[in-house]
Amino acid sequence: MGRGTVDIEKLTDRSPREVRLKPERSTLGHLPVFLATNHFCAEGLWFWVIPLQGKTSLGLVYDSRVIRHEDINSVEKATAWVLDKFPLFARDLPQRKVLDFGTIRQYSHSCERTISPDRWAMTGEAGRFTDPLYSPGSDLISTYNTMIVAAIKMDDPAERAGAIETYEQMMRALANAYVPSYAISYDCSATRRPSR
């Protein structure tokens, strides 16, 4: 996370007028592009730029067959990697103060239960998380919350316990349905080796 908002429209040699009037901008709408979440993609990886209030979240998700963790496991290494792969950030990123840096390996996770007859529940990806690129969190949150609220509204403990078992099976099946696609989604080549 870096201080200040990264304006990707200023990472160019074009003047503000040229940026504003470029023909392809009309297909995106005329709002400032930097206010949206922007993804920079390449085979086996993606780099996000997400504007927050006075800060910008920058992050990299990658297939470990494409990038070695050791090559990006510090602020300096990660910055150098981004500047090499996406040179347009050279105007901005080296001048930024990094407020927080971390790495997560093997981030996908699951759990035994997400809803319990003992009156607790986890919603969205709190208990089960697949992959940030596809961001199924909103879908899972809306579905899980519907079932959680239905369980909360049930006064009969026996009815609630039966419904909760059904809801748990549905929540597990829904999360697990994403796994086969995501497990192979970053691998676009059969002969991929880590970069050096």
C-alpha cells in the first residue's frame, strides 16, 4: 500500500488534454480511469491498482511457476519487478512511500463449517477463499447472508438445526464449485518455468 493515489492516466507522455480526448476513452466512459480498480495482466499473473482514500493498494497475484517468491519478497524486489514488467510505473512508483508490505503464499483456504447450530456463522470468504482474481466474494456473501438470515429468523431450534445442515452443505458446494476452474486458470502454457 502506498501513500497517495496512483493516477494511471498520468503515467504517460500524453498531455492531460490528449488523455481526455483520446477516442478509446469514450468506450470506457469519461470518468477518470484512475478512480476504478485497474488490473494489469500477463500470462500467469496480474497486478492490481486500487484507489483508496488518499492511498493506493498495489498487489500482485501470480502462478509460482511464472515468478519465484524469492524474486519479489521485499519492497525493493517487488518494486523492481513491477518496474521491469510494467515500465509505465517508473514515473510514479519509485517516489512512493510504501505504508505496508506483505506476501501470502498458498492463500486459498477452507474450513470445516461456516454456519453452526451454536448460533455463529462466517460469511463470504471468511471461512473459504479461492482466488482474488475472480473475486467471487460478493456472490458468496449475498448467498451466505441469505441463508444466515433465514437461520436467524427460525424460532424452532429443531427446524433451525435441520436448515443449518442444508445451508452448510450448500455453502461448501458453492465454494468448492469454483476450485476446479481457479486451480488451473493461471497456467496458459504447458511449458512454463519460473522467471530468472
